[in-house]
Amino acid sequence: MTIPHITGVELAGGPDRPLLLVGPSLGTSAAALWSAAAERLGDAFHVVGWNLPGHGGAPAADAPFTLAELAAGVLAFARGVTAARGDADRSFCYAGDSVGGAVGLHLLLDSPEAVRSAALLCTGARIGEPEGWRERAATVRASGTPAVVEASAKRWFAPGFAEREPAVVASLLHVLQDADAEGYALVCEALAGFDVRDRLGEVTAPVLAVAGAEDGPTPPASLEALAHGVRRGRVEVLDGVAHLAPAEAPDRVAALLRGHFAGPSAASADPGSPTQEQVRAAGMAVRREVLGDAHVDRAVAATTDFTADFQEFITRYAWGTVWTRPGLDRRSRSMITLTALIARGHHEEFAMHVRAALRNGLSEQEIKEVVLQSAIYCGVPDANSAFRIAQRVLAEG
């Protein structure tokens, strides 16, 4: 058994906050991939990243290893971090992209007591085909990592991102070009043997699966299968994002992680549990994602001394406690909410949540089916009003 020695870097926050361990994608470093998202999370978490062998200045491995053995090395690194923090409870929250997500799955499967909750981004229970990984390993051994820079750039970033954020792209490609060729090849070979599809049902911790809508290597279907395979999973799909979500969409990724890790089912009764302020912040982040900044800004601007407590109540409890729970994805929550609002005749709220349903990924056809289903169980007059309102909202775009 070969357990690689793993090193890492502190990215944000301090040891007085709950530990969030983050893992990189193949060819990247924790700092290059996660720094922007970590900066947005540092007020709530102690964000520490780990690096793949031979990447980001980390020492290369001296022998082949499996993904399970790589995860064992990451766990040993995490144990060192929690010991240095003086944590009585050695468990932590975890987020990883691509191979970092695959490592997260092995941590959840092989060391379930270690991970309280996980966010797995742009990954899958199997990634690619074994022969493809072996061919890439051979290419890099023969010609070095510069030989895969062009192809990686096409896989990593959504169309137009390089033009919008050239410094981010340059930083990530620089790390790839400087990665140790043998270290890169050994990770490729570990991925060739990675397949835990038949074990997903063993995962009991809450899991947030985050997909990039433009991701070719691990498309949304891969994340949906992961979320549906574990016992307590949900999936979120990010429009305009490809394979490196933490770097491409740091604001959205940070908001999703903040909400997921602050959710009550992800918390434990130890000092790592979220504070009320963290729950409120998670609720505000989810509220903005679902309803849109313009709507929330109007609601906040209209708050008075008379309504302030109510605004606080819905942000903290509706959005920060219920909408952040991992048991249902947001599409399902939108369908349930639309049905309830139809049944109760809350027309203004129904119009608002038709817009929210579109943001949460429902199509116009699916919204129509929700209203039609409600006609049977809520009543035809209620559905008639709902169709009229929904048609107006959808026509507004």
C-alpha cells in the first residue's frame, strides 16, 4: 500500500472557525483553483487546501497509488491540521473539484467519521475512461505537462471565460505547465482505476453536487447520478461554467458552499456548528440565488422598523434553515412551493416563485405541468388563476 505524502496551504480564515478542507483538480493547485472562493468564505470557515503530488510545489510521489490511497494521504494531512488547531473533534467539512471531488467520495466512503458534510464539484463516481487516462499519462511522461496545456484549456473553461478573466486562466495554466510530469501521470493512472458507482449508497453524510452546465469531462448528468446515488444528496447546475467551477464562478460556488455547510443537517453539536449569523448569511445567499438580487435588494430597501423582525425571520428560517437542507434539490423545492401557493391562493407570491422556478432550472413545460397537476388536487379555479399569472410572468421573460 502506497500512501502519498500530502502537503497544503492555508487559504482563508483562522483556527477559530470551522475547518473546510478543499481539494484541487488534476493539473491545478489548491491556491490557484480555490483562492477566490476561499476569500469569500473566510469570515465563516478556516479554509485549508491540499495539493496533489507534484503539483503546486508539492513533493512528487515515489510510487504508483490508487485514489483510495491518495484519499488516505489527504486524511493524514487533515489529521495534522486538526491536531494543530487543537480540535477535540477531528471531523471537518470538505469540498473538492474533479479529482479533488473523487478523493472526497473516498473520504466519505472509507472514513465516514471524518467528513461532516461534503460539496463535490465537477466530478463523478467515475471520471472518463481508463484507456484515456493511460494514454494521457503516457503523453505527459513522453513530452511533459506542456503537451496537454492546450487541450486542458479547452476542457477547463467555458466559452468566453478566457477573454473575460485572462489572469485567472494564465495562473491556472502556469500551474499545469510547471507540474511534475511523473506526478501528473500517476494521478492519471489512479483515475483510470477509479470507479465507486456501486458504493454511492454507502455515503450517509450530506452531499452537495455542483455541476458546470458547459462541463465536458464531468457533465451535469454525472453530478446528478452522484447526488441521486448517495443517501442525502442534491445537485446544483451552474450556467456558463465548465470544469473549474471554484475559479470560474467563485461568488456562486462560495454562496452554495456557505449555504450547504451552514444547513442544520450538516451541522454537529460541537464548536464547528454554524452560528446564528452564519445561518443568516447562508439564508441571504440562497435567497439571492433563488429570487435574484434585484428582488432581494427591493425587499431590503423597503424594510422598516415594523417589518425588520419579519425579514430577519424569513431570511434565517425559511432560507437559512429550510431551503439550505440537502434532502431536496431546488427544482423540487420550487415545484412544492408553487403547488402550495396555488392551493392557498397567494397570487403575488406565486408570481415571484414562477420567476424563482425558472432560476432554479424548471422549464416552462415543467411549470405548466405543476399547474395542471394542481388543478386536480387544488381545484380548477385555483389553477385557472395560476395559469393566468404564470403566462404573464413567462411572457415578461
